Amino acid sequence: MTGATPGLTEWRRMTGGSTLDWDRDGADWPNRTASRFVEAAHLRWHVQRAGTGPAILLIHGTGASGHSWRDVFPLLAARADVISVDLPGHGFTARPASARLTLPAIAADLARLMEALEARPALIVGHSAGAAIALRMALDGAAEGAGLIGINGALTPFRGLAGMLFPQMARLLALNPLTPHLVARTASDPASVARIIGSTGSQIDPLGLDLYQRLVASPTHVAATLDMMARWQLEPLLAALPRIAHDVTLMRGLRDRAVPPDETARAARRLPAATLEDYPEGGHLLHEEMPQQISAAILDRLPASSPVQST
């Protein structure tokens, strides 16, 4: 290099490759023995599945992956058929066309994945944006009979000027093909990752930080995250919340600095059958900070008459 701005090929070399490689980056991935790759909705999905009993679907939030359930997953699998997925473009799931990274499209594609797995979840648990996906699935008839749990659910749009500017900024960033590589190169520094996680109000273990670092070092993962953020429209979902008759539990960490706890309460008031549950010591990554407590709360909400499924 001569000091000029590196090109796309150079950025890929510097970041270790554009897309996460299962054999390299996932060689010691949490719960790896439960992993499989499944074709559905024109995508190759990374799915982890284990246990027998009523099915529980776990949906992570924007910018994360199924690894965020790493400690919750085996605890639930002791009593249930647990399914954790990497969302489109995230982690080890293939990236779709940008138009498929909207809230309705992701919910629809996830429903098709459940069909391919022959799974009918008794509970759908979503963290952050994953909670919005769970509620969208319910609205679209893809969660029949399921209870819903949102953990620090990102269910309401940004208010005021931020609400107008944020999507446009994300779109501009997503349009530049070099942006994901620049972000990956900058954010993959361990100190940067620790600061990002800390800014959510959570403190997680070194393994968790390392796994997030691997994700943000992948320009493909970063690009999918930006695309998803650019196309995320919550207003239609918010308007439709009163039509969701499912039992919904909204768990909120009162130290969450990513999703204000009062916004979770605001969403709960719009749901006909919602229960609000507070965790005073938890931040945004509540399920990673206190996996035993959250796992127990999830299992307590398994419907007694749920159909038993086996992998």
C-alpha cells in the first residue's frame, strides 16, 4: 500500500474475509454440536436445535446472532425443543437481497423456516428487534397458539428528530459498499466492542465480548445490520399492537440504555394481554447477564397443553 485509501479487496484481507466462515470462525462456537444448516425461503440458515418437549423459538436482535442465547439455550433444552437461529445476513446465515431485510419480510421468512423444520413453537422469545419480529409473526398468523416473550423489546420508533434522521443515515451508510468494511475494521477492536456493549447498560463475560468481536469483524454481518436498520419501520407494528390477542410477557432490564424501560411500558399498555416484568439489575443484554433467571422465567411460561416435538 502507498498510503491511498484501501480498496475492497484490501479491506477484506485486513478484516480476515468478508463473510464469517463456519470452519474458521465457528470452530469453537457455543453449542456447536447443536448446529445445522437449513435451506428455506431461498436462504441457507444457521440453526441450533436441541432437546425434546414443547418447542421454543429464540430470536436475537439486530447486530447479534444466536450466540447471544449461548447460556440460555442448554438450560431450556433440558425441558423443551429449543430452536435458535441466526437472522438473515447475521452470523452464519446467508445474506438475502436488501429488500428482504424489512420487518414483515424477516417475519415471513422465519415462518417459512419453521415450516421447513416442521416446528410449531409453543413460545416465541425475542430480544430487542427480535421481539418486534415475534409480534409481527403473531399479526401475520405465523404464531398460532404461541405465547410471546419480549426481552427489552425494541418496539417503538425513535422520537422526534432522531426518528426522522436515523433511518436516512442508516440508508446512506448501507448504500456505500465500503462502509461495512470501514465499520468492521474500526469496531472489531476489542476495546471498541467492550465500549459498545457497555453503552447498552450491560456487562458480559469475556467470551461474549469475543463472540461479538468476531461478528463485527465481518463486513457481511455489518452490511446486513445496516440494511436491516435502514429498512426497519415500527410504526405499522405499533399501530397494530391492540390486535395481538396472544399472551405477551415483556421483560425489561431497568438499567437498559439501548431501549428505555418506559418505552417497553408504553408498548405493554397497547397490548391486550401483556404482562410487564422488571429486572432492576439488568441492562439491554438481560439474557446474557442473568441466563439462569431468564431461562427459569421462560420455562415458567410454557403452556401446559403444548404439543411435544422431538428433533
